[in-house]
Amino acid sequence: MNNWDRENSIAKFVRDRRKKAKLTQVELSDFTGVGLRFVRELEQGKPNLMTDKVNQVLLFFGNTLTPTPISDETRRNMGK
Amino acid sequence: MNNWDRENSIAKFVRDRRKKAKLTQVELSDFTGVGLRFVRELEQGKPNLMTDKVNQVLLFFGNTLTPTPISDETRRNMGK
DNA sequence: TTAAATTATACCCATAAAGGTATATATTAT
DNA sequence: ATAATATATACCTTTATGGGTATAATTTAA
């Protein structure tokens, strides 16, 4: 087993959005063009990821990775 | 020469903040613990980067990478 | 409870990121 | 204009990501 942080903001974001869209990991993998394994590691909070791969997935949900002040980040995460 | 996008949000962010802090690339490299070459590629808009390395630099400026709606992103970039 | 579907873990491989360093170009100050 | 500082480009090496696949384990549905 790994001890990644499934609760990190990116992992949570993708899991939540995918479920809201009623998609499986396989489908998300197909739609975004990233490998299935990547989707899984992403959702499980793997710490080291390539930014363009992450963006490839986030773009599907209309988002991208951007620098955000820590305070905003924590605020953002307060809303569950 | 490479044809990366120096104007991408992350590259611009780091360049601007570093200059505002009156630091050289070497100093930023030392302070953040990432390699000098990484700082350079980061500021020049290399598209494929490891998220944790990027965060290692962003953290120095009190920021982190987070998923952000495209609309917010463009809005954010309107403020130069 | 069982079967089907979804998600998680474990392996190998190719590719490229990141580090280091050395040289060239550009910017700044004298 | 010249020297000093800072930034950019180019090389090689190590390392680990991401892909693929095959097998567990877990969740969901019948």
C-alpha cells in the first residue's frame, strides 16, 4: 500500500468532479487521453505528477493548475 | 532555442514574484532547494514540470498549485 | 449470496524531467 | 567601452513518471 494523501486538493477535486459527472475512471481516462493508471494515481494523491498531464484532466472539467495563495487554498478547502 | 510559452501563468507568476523580491535565479534556487536549471525552465515556461517541484517554489511565495476555473484564470491574468 | 463492474495494487519498459556543469549571450553598473 | 553580474543554451547522467497489462480487492447490482 502507499501512504499518499487522498485528501489533497487536486486528488479530491478530480474524484468529486468525476463522480458528479457519473463517470468511471476508465471513461475519464478515455475522454481525457491520459492513461488509466494516471487517473488512479492522481485520485489517490500521488505527490509527484506532471503538470501537463494533470492539466489534461483538469481541462476536461474546465479548470487548470494555477498558483493560488495558501490562504485562499485553505478557505477553498473549508467548503468541504 | 525552445518555443515555450513564457507568458503562461506559472512562469509569469514566478518571474514577477522573484523580481519583486529582488532575488536572482541562483538565490531562488538556493532558498527553495530546487535546481538552478529548474528555476530557469520554470520561468521560461517549460510545459512539463513535476508538481511537487513547482510547489516547492510556489510555497516560497505563499502559494500552491490548485485547480482553478478557466474563467477565473483568465480574469486573474487580466490584472496583468 | 453471487456475479458484474469498478477500483486498487504490482510488475516491466521507455521516455523525459531534474540535477549538475560548462559555455554563450544578455543585462547592469562603473 | 569594459567589467561584473545575471540569464540563457547545451551537454551528459540518474531517476522515476506514465503507459500498459495482469491480478487482487472492493463496491455495486441482481
